[in-house]
Amino acid sequence: MFLASANGGKPKPAPAVSQNGPGSPVLPMGIKLAKTFLLIFPIYVLGYLEFSFSWVLIILAVLFWLRRNQGSRFAPVNRALAFLEHEERAVRQSVRSSELPPWVHFPDVERVEWLNKTVHQMWPYICQFVDKLFRETIEPAVQGANAHLSTFTFSKIDMGDKPLRVDGVKVYTENVDRRQIIMDLQISFVGNTEIDVDIKKYYCRAGIKSIQLNGVLRVIMEPLLGDMPLIGALSVFFLKKPLLDINWTGLTNMLDIPGINGLCDSIIQDIIYSYLVLPNKITIPLVNEAQISKLRFPMPKGILRIHFLEAQDLVGKDKFLGGLIKGKSDPYGVIQLGNQLFRSKIIKETVNPKWNEVYEAFVYDHPGQNVEIELYDEDTDKDDYLGSLTISVDELEKEQKVDEWFVLDDVATGKLHLKIEWLSLLPTPDKLDEVLSSIKAAKGQANDGLSSALLLVHLDSAKNLPVSININTHTYTPTLAFLLPYFSVLHLSGKKVASMPSPFVQFTVGHKSFESKTRYKTNEPVWEEAFTFLIHNPKSQELEVEVKDEKHECSLGTFSLPLSKLLQEDQMTLSQRFPLKNTGPGATLKMKMALRVTHISSTTPNPSPQQANVSEPTPTSKTQQPTPAPRSKPTPTPSPRVEPLIDSRPLEDSPTHLAKSGRSTSNLAISGSQLHLNNKEPTPSIASDISNPSTTQDLQRTIQQLQNGASPGFAPLGEIQLTIRHSPQRNKLIVVVHRCRNLISSTENGSDPYVRLYLLPDKRRSGRRKTNTMKKTVNPIYDQSFEFSVSLVELHRRTLDVAVKNGGGILSKHRGLLGKVLVDLTSEDISKSSTQW
């Protein structure tokens, strides 16, 4: 892109701003001079009129007297204002932003005070329902679970007078199936709950006296129906682990002992998470026709393969001699997606660790999920925080593959190199060989390496499991189950001979195993659970299933299935009752299994011949300067549309001339339609673009001199090479300043150029980005990357202001503007990397 002056192609009308406008430092200086003049001028007039100096003393005395009397008159008002100001400051310091409700921070989260008022009105009746649920459902279940708990009772159930609150509700309207409604509820419960239990047989009392719960509860209503009740089922779960705090009383008060408290709370939280945190959820069917199985156990939408590679410039947390000597860190990473948690190995004593680890996480069909990555420094007492990173899963699905450096948040320095791939799930084995080849799945490595397929096992129920037989206090395991019909009504010594099992199922593929929940005292259990495996090579691996009896610690039957059999089934899905081996007659296990091939969708590369990696540009030695191109032979690269900054006459390289000469314009269009200096808004910087009239005149004369005899396509001010890309995952605009060539030489030895960037209309000093200054050259090499925090929607209303300036000392007469260009960011391909001159 040529360096020239221009405003947007069809800019919106903006109010004219004077050169000494609000953003100029001239205005405050003028006000200060005016105040000084008004203070000194009366003294000068008194001396000029030859008045005595005593007049000055009289005037000062009158002023002091008036000020003192007015101060005493308005003293109560001043004290009241000071008190109000002090109170406001105290409130702002005491109320942290994290304690404010979500709708204060996020405009798409709505207040629901009407819902809180409704819950408050219904709270006494909700408490009655909870009391009835505990006494009529939970209490008999506990009493029947064990003979020692036969005297278990709830002596007191009081949910308190503080109802559950919903601090905000977000309803998703984009990227959502039209047959469903998705809501996120910010719930908060700080209740003075009192629940006491009593086991009279052992004179044992325990209970809870308060509960605190905070979290984001997602409610999904699907499918939507054309008949009443309009909703097929409700699904409820937490997207992330909620915060839970329980205050114990009675015998369980010992659980509040330091050390035991944290362990107990974590155990209880893990139990709750196993039911309510994604991918676990509670499904409430409202109609029989709803696909309950699909709602409860959905197939993952895809898999994220996260290559956790390396980090650079991390903060050194280890210090010695009381902080006088700053050391390094022992960094490790924690990656979380929903309820899936991964932790990397620890790299000792370095701020530039290299992990080179790979993790694979399941992604379920729920919008709004994020991959959260946190880095820590391992210490003996408490691990130190080294930064974090949050990436949207929805954007990763759109990109399919991301390989770049991410700047860590909440820390001064540090960046993380990640390579993330989105794996789609294919229901046919057509591309299995291609996937196996890509992950180098050798026949002898069936349990190692990356996955090539996903196996979903839905455990439904079992029938005719064998029953253990007791004869004269001896227990005979299910191998004698064929005798059960003869002993079904037989009693020896007045004791029942048949003992029902408490079955659970263990699934194993390679080194990975899962266990179902235990169903007590039944030989026809119903589980309705789902288990997901990552398969390295389905051609050589098999699924091993074993039904066990928890009570008698014995096997109730086994079953194995080569996964290659699923490759031959329609849609690679098999649903039937499988007969068990090594068990009694007629024992079966009902399951549904589905195999899916994990495939990386191919992405079309950018056809630009000068495409570069935005996140990590290839470093170039600053001492090796490129050979300047002859000014009469422009480089045959796509030419953006440019217009002169100073001269009001159109150049040969205007958009009109470019169109006539047949040269293409850039897709990252450089705006240019207003040709006059008076129409350009000033951009503040270290040296203002137009604050020095002599520099402006010199630059205009230079342009006119260079244009005399120039051929079409000639860039009188030189050229700058930029790579521009927007990262939707991080909501950041990434600009890489590579180099400049053929700049104007301000002295015999060249110039001292640097590049200044603004993302208009943000003209604040904090929004400025600036490269290093290169000394005595007209072909500087920078290779520096800069980022601007801006969403893709907001980016289309912004303009990138790029100016090349000549540095030097403060008193240098050669400081000033060498050239400037405005980049239009409305291109649809802004998310793709594009490198242009």
C-alpha cells in the first residue's frame, strides 16, 4: 500500500475539528496564560497610573475578608457536600465490581425482578414441597437402604426465609435451533437453611444450618411442539462448576475443622457435579413422544484436539533473598472445557517452557462454551498465577484449525502457543484409512497415540441376571444360578436362600475404563447411562463389558465386541440385547453403541502469494537491509487505493487512475476520497501530523518534486508492508508491521523512521501503538506485532490509521511526518491473514 494521505472511501459526515481542538495541548496552555495575565494585569495598571502600593494591600485585605465571611456563611453546605463525597467514595471502594449483578456488566443479560418477586411470594409453598419431598421420599429411601438406618428421621426441615434469587437471565437467539429455547440463569442462594437429622438407635444428631450456592444454570426447553404443553422436555445443568459452601452442625460440625472442611466440601461438590455439570444433566420429560434417550445422552458435536505447545516471556515468580534476586518459574497449565479438566506436566526453572502435549476434549451441542486455560507456577505452599486465556468454542468450530500465539490476560508479559483442531464426527468409515494414516496408527500401537474414532455406549438395562444362593450360611455365587428355579421357594433353617445382587457394569477399551452406577437388590436393573471413549484404531481394538455384583464382589457375566464389527453396520450403530457369557441362562444386557470417525475438515488456504503468519511473523535481521527498488520500476503487487495527504491535486495513483491503468485494488481497501487537508481530522501523536507548518510545506514540495516525470504506479513517499487479520476467538485485531521501503530521506544519511498506529475513532494516548525507531535508513525492517481489542461487528465501523514518522531528538528540525495511509477494515475477508504493500 502506498504511503499517502486520505480519508475513508465514503466517510460519514463528521463535525469539523479545529487544530487547537479539545485534543490539542495548545488549549490548556492558552487558558493558563490567560489566567496569569488576568492576575498580573491589574498590578500593571495600578503602577502605570502611579497609584500607591497601599491600594494593592487594601484590595487584598478586602478579598481576604470577603472570602472568610463567605466561607463561614457556606460552611454547613460545604461540610454536607464533603460528607456526601466521602460517602460515595467509601461505597465505591466497599462494593467490588464482582459483587454487582451480571446485568450491570453485560447488556444482553436481563433483570428479572418480577421472577424474584414471584419466587419470594411462592417461597413458603416451595418450602412445604421440599419438606414433603424429604419426609415422604428421601426419608423412607434412607431407612430402607440399610438396617442400621431404620430409625433415620428428619427432625427439622427449614429452608429459611431467604428465597432463591435469579440475578440475571440471558436468552440465546442466535446460532440456536428453532425447535429449542436456551436460557442461562445466574442463580444465587444465601439461605439460613436448617436441616437436622436424627438416628435414634445410635443417639446420633447432625445437620446443616446454612447453604450458599452461586452459579450459571442453563435451562434448555426442547423440542418445541405444536400441541400442549408446547415443550417436549426440560434439561437443566450447570455450564461450569457452581460455588457451594455448607455450614455444618451437630455431629457433622467436625467437618468444619480446617483441612477436613475443604476435603468434605470437595467430595460433596464432586457428587453434585456428577449429576448437574455438563455433560451431566437432569432431563424432565413433559410428553411421552419426546426423545428422552437423545435428550439425556446426546452424541458429542465434535472433538477439540488441543496441542499445548509452549509459552514465552512468562512472569518469573520465584524470588530469592527477600525479592532482591528475581528468578524464574516452574510453569504448568490447566485446561478446562465444561466438566473436562486437563493438567500439563511441570517444566522446572524457566519462563519459556515447552510442553508439546496433546489433549482431546468432547464438545457438546451447547452454544456459549469456552476453553479456559490458566498457567501457574508450582510452589510448595500456594501456586502463583501466571496468566489466563479464554477462547470461544463456537469460533473454533468456524475456524476448524487455529495455530497461533495468544497473549495471556491479567499479567504484564507472557504469551502461549496453541494449536487447536476441530474434529468432526463422521457416521461412515469412508475416511477411516485416511485418518489412521494421518495419526500414524500402527497395528501394534492400538492403545497409544491420537484418536481416530469416538465410541458412544448407551447402557440401558439388564435382564435375568443370576442370583446368589445361601445354604446354611454358605453363599454360592451365580455359577450355580441354574439351580435358582429349584430353590426359589426353598427355605433352609427358616432363612431365605435367594439373595438379589447389586449389579454395576464395567466398560473397558484399551487402558480406559468406566463404571456405571450400582443398582441395589435387583437382577433386572435399569441404568440409562452413557459412556464415551476415544478410540485409537477401531480395526484392532475391542469393547470389553463385565457385569459385577458389588455386594458379593463377584462377576455376573461378561461380553466383548470387536469394534471392527461396528464398521460393517449401517451408520456404524448397533442396538440390541447382547447375551452375557459365564453367567446364568437368559442373562442379557441391552445396549446401544455408535462409532464415529474423527476427521479434520480441510480448510482452503489464502491464495495471496504474500500470506504470512500474523501471530508469529518470521523474524528478519535488522542489520540486513533490502536492496532499494528503483523508483521508476514499481513492484508488481496489488495496489491499494490511495490519495495524497497534502496536495489537493489528484495523483496518478488515485483510485480513478488505478482503474484506468488496469491494476487491481486491494481487498483490504485503503480509503481515499477527500483530497483536502482541511477535511482531515487531526490525529494526536508524539509529533502531530499537521502541527508543524514548515514540515507540511517541505513534504508538499518533496511530493511535487518527486512527481515530476514519475511513471504510473510510482509511490512518491515509499511503501509499507502490513499483515492485517482479525481473531474472532479473542476479539482482537492483529496488525504486523513488517517493513518500509523507499521512504523519503530527511538527511544525507537517511531518516530515523518509526510507525505509529491508531484504530480510529479512538484517538486516546492509550490507543496508540508504536514501533521501534530505526536509525539512518529509508528501508527499515520492524517485524513487530500489535493488537487492538475490538469485536468483528465493531471493527466494520473502525479505520486503521498508519503513519510513518521521522524520529530524532526533541529539538531536531527533521522530526515530522514521512507518510500516512488509512486502511478500511470493512472487508469480509478480514478474518483471513492478508499481507500487502
